[in-house]
Amino acid sequence: MQFELHSSAAKAGSKSPATGEARAGTITTGRGKIETPIFMPVGTLASVKTVPQDVLKSQINPDIILANTYHLYLRPGMETMEAAGGVHKFMSWDGPMLTDSGGYQVYSMAENRKITEDGVTFRSHIDGSTHLFTPESSVDIQRTIGADIVMAFDECPPYPCDHAYAKQSMDMTHRWLDRCMAQMKATEPKYGVEQSLFPIVQGGTYKDLRREAAKQVADRGADGNAIGGLSVGEPHDMMYESVGLVNEFLPKDKPRYLMGVGTPANILECIDLGVDMFDCVMPSRNARNGMLFTRRGTINMRNLKWVRDFSPIDPEGTADVDMRYSKAYLRHLFRSGELLGLHIATVHNLAFYLWLVREARRRIIDGTFSEWKAAIVPELTRRL
């Protein structure tokens, strides 16, 4: 993997009200280039829900997508994945892909798992069977899946938690990181394309722990680095403070990935703090509930006010569906339980998120990011 930094808001002369750390760069992987800042649609089960791969490519065209290690391990299983030749051939996707490590499921399945120094024992949500994830097995599973970027196995502490637990969890995450890095060195990718491991900065919302974790992760010299354990219930200001603090220590010549964030406004604020990569289920999950994001604000397509509104879903949208269908028609689909409504809304939301980060990139390069962000964030947070 290579990362080239092309421009930053500070270099372009923009005086940001935050830090002026917004950056535009290019990540080069064995399966293609990723222009940053970038948003990665979530394809948990080797599928971006409701969106066929040809539509994903033609109307959304993400540089990279994400898949889930825990879910693919359970179903279809690694024997099937390896027989298929990896996730790219399995799902007919030829672009870069990132897999999480299964660590977030450690956080989200608190009632069905047990954490020890060795790893995490958990019960399958499908059939109740017992499984053990270790740093080594997480790497091996991600090798078999075949993602271009694999994540180190970590523990995401809950919010809130006390300082002692957050430190204990962070220290174990660093020990697990060393085991992940050793396993990466001891193994080879299965499908002839190189894979890069990203460590994850944890530490809860404690400044001293975040500072220590960021320094330790930076010292490992990985191809890129991730910030985890945020957007788990803490106030937005606390999240931004943690991101800004961590990015003071993460190397500027490596991509920075903020995991699981977030709203359009969250993304722009964190781009301003120096983040390059994002993922979140929000655009697709909210779409399936009838909530659309636009540059003028959010729209609840189930509301009565759209029943005879025959204007396009989004006259400023970038996907074909935005002009082809009316608000009245999309509302009808949702009210009738028609699956086409889920598809249209998901395509719209993901296309909007990709437009947002690409417009941010353009503004960073031409030196207008700060002014543009200040003007658009209040619009993004409106309810229409």
C-alpha cells in the first residue's frame, strides 16, 4: 500500500475554524486507487443491502467497500469463501475492500461473549454455537476473506466506563496488536494481492489513554491507522476532541480511518480534524427506514407532506434515481411496504455520502473547504 498526500486545507490557505487539518490524498492498493477523504459503504455479508453490484458501481461508484469478518466467518464460512477464491470473486466485486476484525462484535455482544487474554469466546447469533476469536484467527480469517485492508483485533470498551477498565482494555488491545502483526508476518495473502494491517487506537474518552494509545500505534509503523471506540454514545464534542487529540500523534504520511462515524455533519467535522476514511451503516440503515440525507437537510419519506409532491426525490442528487422518481412515489413505496423503496432510498443515501466526501476533497484542493463546510453543515442538520 502507498499513500500520497496531495493537499491540505492549511497548505491551500484555508483558515479553518477547527484545525485546518483537512487533507486530500490517494491510497494505492493492489486492486486500485482510493481517493481520500473517502466513505466506505458497508457490505456486512458481502452485500451492500438492497443494492446489486452493477448499481453500486454505476450510480454510487465507491472506491472501496467494507465487509464484516464475524458475519462472513459464520456464514457462508471460510471453507466456502476459500473455495470461491475470496470475497471479491464470491460477490463479483473487483475494487478494494476493507474487513473489520470482529472486534466490534466483542463490544456489541456483551451478553454472549467472554474476554480473556487469549481472545474472545462468543455464542453465534445464528445457532448458539460457541466460537473463539483470537488475534491470530482474526488475521487468518481476514486473509481467507481476501480484503485489501484488514483490521487488528481489538476490544472496544463501552461508553461510559471507568478509567481503570479503559486502560486495561487498551493495554490488552496493544498486546493483541503485536500478535496480529506477528501473524501477518508469518502468513501470506491467499489470492495474490497484498494486504495491509491497520492498528486501532482505543482508550475510551480519556485523554491520557487516547494519547498513549495513539503514540503506541504510531510507533508500530503500519501502512495506515484507525481510530476506534467512538460514536458509541458519547457527545459529539467529546468525539471531536478525541479525534483531534489522536491525530496529533498519528503519522501524517499514513491514512487515518475513523471507524463507524457517522452523520454527514460528523464526517465533515472529522475531515476538518485530519481523518481520511469513514464507514457507517447510517446511510443504508436510515434509508431502509425512509430517512433520506440531502445537502439541504434530511427528509422523512413516510411523512404525509410528500403524498402529492411530484417533484424529484432530490433535484441536486447525483444518482439516477434522484431525478427519475418523485417524493410522492417513494413515499407510496414505503407506505405500501414495497422493496423497491428500500433500494431507491439506499442508492440515494450512499450516492449522497460519496458526493459529500468527493466535494470535500475538491474543496480541500481548491482552498475553499473551510468556508464551504461552515455554510453547508447547518443545512445538513435541518429537517425538511
